[in-house]
Amino acid sequence: MLNLNLNELRSIVEMNSWTKNKKGVDACAALFSSWMQALDYSLERHTREEIGDHLHFRSAQKEGKKLLLLGHLDTVFPPNTFEKFTEDEKWIYGPGVCDMKGGNHVALQALRHVYTKFGHIENIDFLLVSDEETGSDDSKYLSAAIAKNYDYCMVFEAAGMHDEIVVGRKGVGTFFIDIEGKASHAGNHYSDGADANLEAAQKLIALVALTDLDKQTTVNVGKLSGGIGANTISPKAKLTFELRYTMADERDRVVQSIEEIVERSYVEGTVSKLSGGIQRDVMQPSPEQTAFVEKINSLCGITLATEKRGGVSDANVISAQGVATLDGWGPFGDGDHTIHERASKKSFEERIILVSEIFEHFLNGKL
């Protein structure tokens, strides 16, 4: 049976690394740094003041293809909410066991395997960021810049229920419309006001109408706020909404339409301002990605199951740079983002074995 090194995994799972807990994220990063440096990796640390540092581990470099491994150190759980590691015969339980400290550990164990076999690792680098769970608002710029140096990327988010890897993810954007109207007494001076709430309602209807379910494009106005009280024409309102899409041309269509909706005043006397934007662009299947999958299948004698997901990850960022990107290389698990998070021991073993084999083929120049 493969040694999963559960005590080592326990040490990082029980270390709180909520995105806003810089001290905890950096402590988790320090452990990973020690493990990676034992494999002769050098570290490029990207220091941050308010969030955890981003870590770019660099292997020895030579001519040939370059492979980037990608993970994140942070979790969604604040201190003292969910910090315990437990296990039974089939499952490991705890914060991050599948999202995605478990996935990071799969990558680490596979790297250890090839280091032991070859005595060195070349052209396989590992990027660990600290803010994925809050949208990668800082790290996405670093990830995009680094991505341009690589031919392939393997992202270690959790596998699908049947060990699927992920070949497509929706793009996501979060937007805000702030509306300025004019207050007036609803009884004595109704016509003197400019109703920001009414303007918001009209804009909400127009925004939701941009949804095209046949193309898997959705616009959701998740929050509407405004007004002072029942007897006052509303002077201010705000819409908070999200766009998700599977195709770049749908992104362009909707973003242009959003701008037109903002510019138009349905209620005379109101003025609107748009903020926010695309957080992580769509991860679309590409010929290069398909070729990557086919090479793995051929070399490993398998047929990888694949799937597309509505949720986003940092795979979106790397894929948008034209890099052949495959996500879902971590273990299968469920209950992520809840206190019931767990990961399958069997899937851990299978993923470590498969990823180790892929690394071997890469180091032999076959990928």
C-alpha cells in the first residue's frame, strides 16, 4: 500500500490558513518550503503585507518543455471554526483535505517519487498562491505573468466523483452599479424626485435578460439595496451582480450590454456608475489541451475521464494565457467549504501514482 504520509498532511490541515490569516498561511507556506527545498527546489517568494506570501518553487532548468504545477495555500475557514483532522477506513476529514491542501500534497508526493527515482527534477515548477478562495484578486496578476513561461499546467484542485480531470470552467465577473437619484417627499413633492430604486429595478430586469441558458451564460443580481424610507423618493441605490460564461464571445456580448444598460437612464434625473469587472476569465478547451490529454492517455495506457465545471479556479487564469491547462489533479472529495469536508484515501493513492507516472514521462522527454 502507498504511504500517504498522513501525519505530514495532518500538520498542514490542522494549521489554520484562512485567507485573511496571514500568519497562518505563511506558517503553512514555511512547511511546504522546507519540503520543496529538500527536493533541491529554489524559492522565489512574492511578499505581501496583508495576505500570505505567494511561493514560486523553481527546479533546475534545461532546454525543452516546461510544466507548471499550481495550488493554493488558503482555505475558507476562520480560526477556531474548523481545524481538526480525523480519519476512518476510507476518508480523511478536515479543512483543506480536498480544497486544496490535499491536492498540494498529491503534487508533493509525486515530486518526491520522481526525485527518488531520477535523483533530480528539471523543468517542473510549483506555484502556491495565498488568496484563491477570495478570488485571487492579488495573485492572478502574478499567475498570468508566470504562466507565459510554461507549455503545460496541472492544477491540483479536487478530482471529480469518478476521478475526472477538469477541462473547462466558466469565467466569472462581479460588477456593481451605483445609482444616484434625487430625494424628495413622497407625499408633498413626489414629482420632484428621481427614484434611484425604480432605476435599479429597471436595470435589474435588463441585466437578468442578458442570461442565455442555452449558451450557459448567466447574469445574477444577487443584491439590491437603496432608499431611506417609505415616505422618501430614493436618492441612492446599488446593484451587485455576477456574470458567468463559457465562451469568450459571450463575455464580450454581455460586458458590452452591461455598459449600455449603465449608460441608459430609465428614470429621468438618475445617474449610474459601473465598477468591478471580470475576475477570472473562462477556461475553454483548446487543441493544445486536447493534445495534452491524448499524450497522457497514450503514455499511461488510460482514458482520462473529463468534465467541465461552473465554478472557477486559478486554472482559469493560466488557461487564459494560452497554456495547455488541466485541472482536478487532487483527490476526490466532497463537503468542501463546509465543516464536513473530506477526501477519499483511495483517490489520494490513485492520484499520487498517476501523477508520478506523468512526471516520469515528462522528465523522460515524452510529454
